[in-house]
Amino acid sequence: MAQLADLEARVRVLEDIEAIKKLKAKYFRCLDKKLWNEIEGCFVEDAAADYGPDIKLQGRKAIIEFLKNTLGQEPFISAHQGHNPEIEITSDTAARGIWVLNDHLIIKTIATLNGWGYYEDEYVKENGEWKKKSTKITRILEEWLTTKR
Amino acid sequence: MAQLADLEARVRVLEDIEAIKKLKAKYFRCLDKKLWNEIEGCFVEDAAADYGPDIKLQGRKAIIEFLKNTLGQEPFISAHQGHNPEIEITSDTAARGIWVLNDHLIIKTIATLNGWGYYEDEYVKENGEWKKKSTKITRILEEWLTTKR
Amino acid sequence: MAQLADLEARVRVLEDIEAIKKLKAKYFRCLDKKLWNEIEGCFVEDAAADYGPDIKLQGRKAIIEFLKNTLGQEPFISAHQGHNPEIEITSDTAARGIWVLNDHLIIKTIATLNGWGYYEDEYVKENGEWKKKSTKITRILEEWLTTKR
């Protein structure tokens, strides 16, 4: 039954890729719907986030605290999208991915941002569930509409 | 051969997820290219659509009639996109999905809308083909550019 | 073991679809990051590109030359996205796909374009790797912001 085991391994890779796509989708949904309890399940405890040159966060707790204190502030509306993923399963419990980022942010009443860039992520499978181990945003373009008073 | 049957079931789930993604893609393509005959195949006969607080439609016929009478009107240009799906196959013939919605609408010569939100869908497999059973849009943001005369 | 072979063929189709999605993602990433050497691997040598009524290119070399001379010019910023693919594997080594195109281009200091449309692609598997055989863009909408001096 060696052949069956080989095929099972290939199916598992496809399942893992789909699971990581769903993880990213859940992360965005929690972000934009401000579901701060549910978003916890997206990260391992020692996750790291690099959201830009001045925003480097260590640990799931620090990441979620940061998101709450920025996107969580009313009236802050966000619409995040991840596109055209290149996901690579590097072992049974590790993977990495590149995503195109496109976010649209209404920052209180001060500004609107249309942003484009990339995510570079690392994932780990923890108790059978894929989670974010690290995430890094590199922006290629920001378009700001600002309100002056 | 129990193991082969198990693996086949897992492959079928992956195939079903891909088929539902293609169904959504076909629905958008028919919408934006105004292919009103082809779009029929996307819905079961008793499908329901909830396109907003005041637009609740019952039956494939009513849904397509509504789409024709709105998006079908020239010069109405639409560009719909669905992103970051979270699809769950709940049985051999049933599934549900959450999608990020992003639409860009040029409504005659009156207005331009950039919209963001979510789709919550239910799907059924009818004669081996996945179709929409219900679809519900909840918007999180609308940006309107209107023309006053 | 006929059944195992059948299942293996179905798994291969799913793997091929994912590989083609990754090919498209790599193409966009190379385009927007101006990785002109890496983009070569996305095309077969006799690839054809139809980027619009007046831009019909024959051969990988001509395609990459064109991309370099347009998107490659500084300060030209591009952010391409492909959405909602409908990919069909037509043989072990051939496939076609329809994608929704959305590009955002900052053309030097002259103009900004938000574009929507479709890609119609053909792919071939060459030495086990999926590549673009042909690509055709049909636009449904262009929104230009131009600077007059």
C-alpha cells in the first residue's frame, strides 16, 4: 500500500494549502469585523508580526493588543483582502506563503488609505490546526486621501 | 479498500470546494458580462437571494429578473469580485461559504459605487453540479461618487 | 489498482489547478516587482500575448521586452490582481483559464489607471512545470485620473 500512502501525502498537501487559505480568510474577517476573541485562534502564542518599519510585534498577545488599539478604534473601518497566494508546504507542520495585500482603510474621520503590497507569512500546524507563526507586510504603494481642518 | 474510499472522500471534498469557487466565478462573470441565460445554471430553482435590507428575492426566476432590471440596464457597468472564501462542505450535497465582496458599479451616468462586504452563501449539489441555494450580502462600507445636475 | 490510478488522476487535476494559480501569482509578482529574469520561467518560448487591440506580441522574448519597456520604466508603479479563476485542465499537459483582472497603475507622473477586465489564458506543462502559452486581456472598464500641465 505504499502507493496509497504516497497519494495520501499529496492529498494532505492540497488540504493544507486550502486550510491555510481559510486561515488567512478568517484572519481578515476577524480583523474587519473586529472579532478580537476569534482572531486569537489564528496565531500561535509566540507569533511575530512585522506590519511596517516601525511596527514590529512579538507574541500573539502584543499583536492582538496592537490591532485592537488601531483598527479596533471607532470609527475605523477596514476592508482587507489577500490575493494570488503562493503557498509552499515545507514539512508536515510548517509552511510559508506570499500574498498580495490590498487594504482599504477609513481612519476615523481623518483619512482614507488605499494600500497595496505583499504579505510574507510563515505558518505552523499546532494540534492539527494551521496557525500564523510570522507575518510581514511590505507595501508597494499607498494612496492617501486626507482631510485638513 | 476502506482506506482508498476514505481518501476518495477527502479528494471529493477538495473537488467540491474548487467547483464552488468556479460556480462563484461563473456567477460574477455572467453578472458583469450580462449573460442572463448562462447565469440560470448557477441557481437551483427555489434559490433565495438577500441583496440588502430591501431586496429579498425568492426563486431563481425572481433573482434573474431583478438582476436584469438593475445591472442589465445600459449604461450600467459592474465589476464584481469575491475574495478569501471560507467554504465548508457540510454533506455530499450541501455546503456553505463566506466570501469577501468587492464591487465597483457605474450606475448609468448618475453614480459610481465602490462597495465592500460579505457574502454568506448556501450551495447544493443538483445532478452532480453545485448550485447556489441562497446568497446574502452584508455590506461593511459603501463609497459613492454621485453626479448632481 | 485501477481505482488508485483513477484517484491519482483526480488528485493530479487538483494539483495542476493549484500550480496554475501559483503560476499566475508568480507572473503578477514578477510584473509588479519588476523581476524580469524570474518572469521568463512563466512563459513557454513561443508564447503569445494579446494585451489589447494594438498590443499583440509573439514569443516570450517580445513579451518580456514589451513589459520591461512599459511597466519597467521608472516611476511606473503597478499592482496587478487576478481574481475568481475558472481553470479547466484539458489534458495532462494543457489547460485554459479565465481570470478577472484588476490592475492599478501609476503611469509615471502623468496618470493613474484603475482597470477591470478579463484574462483568457492557455497553459502548457513543459518538463513538469506549468507555463503560459497564451494570454489575452479584454477590458470592461478603465478609470483614468490624468494630470494636465
